[in-house]
Amino acid sequence: MTSQELDEVRPVRRRRAWYKRRDVLFVIVVALIWIGWEGYGRVTGPDRITDELAVALDGEADSFDLLVTAKFPPERFHSNVYNEVGVQRGTEGATTKLVRVRPSGVRWLSRQYWIEEIDLAPPSDR
């Protein structure tokens, strides 16, 4: 067989376009989901912070005492998240009192989808 005959018998291997590869599509889908998740949190997060707390965040305070209201009573996972941002001092229904929360923790917490409202806690009589 001549080389021309072999070329006619052998199928031509085409390179698959990059946008048709499964691994590339998977990475794109995961990136879009992550961007959507982060975008939702960043767009809706400031609405969860009360006006009083927003004014306090603009100040020079190092930490805040907060009342964090979730959309449902917190479970163990949510308590662990609260303890990473501050010190949990009790829960009544869906509202949890957190103390010593840094401003960055307040902003991060406001971006979580299960948070309904974040407000300053009234001063305690300690």
C-alpha cells in the first residue's frame, strides 16, 4: 500500500475544540457557580447589616458585640462558624449573641446566605 492509500484508510484525528472538552467545561461550570455564590453574598450582604451597625463599622472600633439572626435556629455547624468569628454568648430562637467580633468578621458573616440580620447587641451590665 502506498502512503496515499494509507491516508485514505486511516481516519483523520481532529483535535477537539477546547470548549468541548469535559475537563474544561467542568472547570468553567465550577467557576461560574463559585462566582455566582460570591456575587450573591457580596450583593446581598450589606442589606443584612443594620444601619446602626453600619455606622459603627465606619468608626475605629476594634471589635463589636452583635446579635446575629439566622433564618433558622443555629445547629452545630453554625455555632462553629460563629465561634470562628467571635465568642458565642447564648442563643434565643434564631438569634445568637456574639462578642468580640472584628469588622472583617462582621462583613464575612453578612455574606452568608443563612444570615437574616446582624445588629449591635445592647450593652451588658457586667
